[in-house]
Amino acid sequence: MNKISFLTVFSMLLFVSSGLKAQVCEHCLKLPSFTADHCYNDSRFPAFCVQFSEKEDHIIFHRGKKGLDRLPFPDRDSTDYYLALLSDKKLKLNAHTVLFLQQAFISWDKVKRDVGMQYTESGLGIKIVKQGEGDKPVNGQKVKVHYTGTLADGTRFDSSIDRGVPFEFPLGAGRVIKGWDEGISLLNIGSTAIIKVPPELGYGLRGAGNTIPPNATLYFEVELIDAE
């Protein structure tokens, strides 16, 4: 089967797979060298399980009696990734098994931002990706931040990086949503982090324009560049 015809069949499989019911599993084999942050199985494939770890560059695919495989994460061209899995003679995977793996990666994409998230008393979530060496900013200072904002489903709604200009605002002056004033104050200069803003610390019941719906939980990937 050539690449074009395979993609047609694979698209059909994805369409009919909409009824698959995903769930977080508890029966994956625990490995001493791999700490799983998330595991996935499916009622259609009871013998299969996939384990994910934020700190690893591969996944563990449990195949029941067929043992387990360590597979790399997909690169940007995911179509070629899945085609490569199918053509790997050692793995001996069929289209339905590859479909299961694709659903597993979709599941991981939905939860990986929350892995390692710490929460404050207000309900704000924060996850340090890179610890900066500078001081933490204080109220009244003008902070300079690069950020990308997404909704809970991954929809991107704003980014200073796209504009090529960092965002500046006086910390603690109420010029931004409450989640930003609190979240940025917790970072050392030079840090990058993911800030999870619940609706009550964001735009609440009103939302914001056509991009942020009411009661939206927001995620911001931020870099605190400077404070003065």
C-alpha cells in the first residue's frame, strides 16, 4: 500500500474510532527505571497499555503477552512517525495498534501540562520549567515577560513571541488578571514556567472577547525576562 492510499485508510480509521473510550489505567507493569506520570489504555484494547514520563524521551508500550517496547516520541511530522511504526518489521504492528498509540499520544497531550503542577491557596497552578538565578520581583516593579496563552483544550489565543515584543506591566497594580499578578510574583528573573489560571483568577464569567469563553481555565507559558 502506498503512502497516499494508506493515509486515506488511516483517516477512515480515525473517523470510526471516535467511539473509543479512553481511561487512565492502573494495571501497567511498574518498571524500576521508569517513573510513569501518566498511563493510558482503551476498552477496545484491554491487553495494551502505554506509559508516559515527562522526564523521558520515550514511552513504554505494554503489549500483553508480546512484552513491551520502548518507542520514541513523535517528531513534528507525526504522519511519518506512524508510517515508520507500521513499516518496522521488528515491531510487527498493524493499523489498529498504531491507531491505539495515536489515541495514547492524544491523551498525553491533554494531561502533560499538569504533571508536576504546584498549587497555591488561591487555586493558581505553577510549574517551573527552568529556574532563573535572579531575584523575585516585588509589587511596584515593572516586569518584562514573554508569554504564550492557550485554553484548556490547547487552543492558542495570544502570544508576545509572535509579536516579537515582550509584554511589560507594573506588578501588583491590577493592570492584568489576578493570576498574572500572583504567578509572576512567584518567579525568579530568568525563570520559565507554566502558569495555570482558574476562571476566578482570570476572566471569570464574562470571558474576553471572541477568544476566551466564560469560565475558561487558561494556561500561560511564561519567561520572566527582567524586573526594574
